[in-house]
Amino acid sequence: MTQLRAFKQVDVFTSSPLGGNPLGGNPLAVIMDGAGLTDEQMKAIARWTNLSETTFVLPPDHPQADYRVRIFTPDTEFPFAGHPTLGTAHALLESGIALKTPGQIVQECGLGLVTVKCAADGALAFAAPEAILTGFSDAPLGAALNSEAIETQLPVTVADMGIRWLLVPMTSAEAVLAIKPNVVEFERLMRKARVDGVMPFGPLDGEPERYEVRGLLTERGSLVEDPVTGSANACLARYFQAQGVELDYRVRQGTAIARAGRLSVTYAADGVWIGGQTLTVIEGTLRL
């Protein structure tokens, strides 16, 4: 028997997905009602959408949560990810979800509870979870990135936030954009660091954004670049905090693949907040 499920495809960390060049942020598929779907069905849907992530909305188990979400890539399930958190919250708010606390939405995921704030201009921001930060040393790091422009005054660090990112400081935004990884060495680097991806970052001059970042990973032996990465930017925000720096800043991501990703990082008394705009691009029904 055919099953019908409400479906949205949203673009996260952008305010103009199809109206400019470069285009948009990071697309996300949201299955608005995932109740009753098996793990295999969720995995199959995520493979079919072929987006970096697909989320499935479920009734919450925790009494404080407004909903529960499961997050799948075409290959695996993540306990937490940033752009799926904001994209799912946006889709539910747009559909009129009744919130337990006005002005904020509480998501339950594999990592636990994550709070999302709603700004007056429609922007959303999630509270960055705590991260376990571990220094990382690897002599052939430059060979993996095909770059020797690594900033030696800052530590290369593995940040674990349920999803693990290797944070690599670079001397400049230009050095970040010039990276062309050696795939064999890059895969060896990821295995040694036991990370899901690598985020090089470098300072930007003369722009509203302070840093240029990239989200690099491999899938099935090929290099993949994530257009805009909420979890990695949350890890980076915690990294700066650990360095004793708590200055609000903006990030540019996706430049190398003609995307216009923009994120804000805000340090506040109630947490570290990773924010941006999200727009719905496609709305319809999924037939299973």
C-alpha cells in the first residue's frame, strides 16, 4: 500500500537560495512525519534524496522536547548535525508546530536536547553543544591538504560534538580556498584522526565575515565538500572559546563550490549560538 508523507526541502544558512550567484546555502530534506518508518526505509529515503542530510520528524520521548529528529546522510546516521537542526526547526515552525515555550524550539536528537532560538527577522540559532577538544599532530597534514600554509600559532584540534571534526587553522582565507586535497593522503588523515570531516579555517580581510571555512570529507573514496556546516562551525566556536576568545563573529562558507553560506556565532550568558537564515524551496508529498 502506498504511503504518503509530507516533505519539504529547505535551504539552510542563506537568505537567497536561487536568486544570486553564488547560489544558496546547504539543502536539507525534511520528512515531516517519520512515525512508523523503519530504519531501512529512512536509510533508503536518505540515499534517494542524495543530499548531505535528510531528517525524519518523530514524536518526542523527552517531556521538554517539542519533537524528536533522526538525521541520516546517504551513508550513515548522525546523533547531531547543525544545518539539519535549523532546517528541521524552520520546516516545523512554518507548518505551525505548537511550542511548549514561545520563541524557542527544543529538539531531541541522538545527542540529547538542543535548543533553537527564533529571532524577530526569522533567523534561527541553535545552542552549540559542549565539545571535547583534543590536540592533534600529524606531520603529513600539509601533504593531505596540498598546502603548507597552516597557521602554526594555533593548535590543530579534533573537536567531538557527537560528530567529529578536525579543525585546521590556515594563514589566510586565500590559503583555505587554495586547498586541493590529495584524496589518498586525506583519507589516511581522516582515519588517523577518526573524524567525520576536516574544517580548515582562515581569517578574512575587508569582509563582513571574519573567517573563511570549508567542510571537507570523503564518501566512497571521493572528495566531497559540504556547502555549509553547522556542526563544524559549532565546534570551531567552542575551539575559540577554549582559546579564551569569546567575540561574536560571522563566517563565510561554500565559496569554493559557488555557494553563499553565511553563519553567525554569538557568545551569550545562556550559551554559544550558531545562527542563520533558512528558506523553504520545495514542499510536497513523498510517496513510499
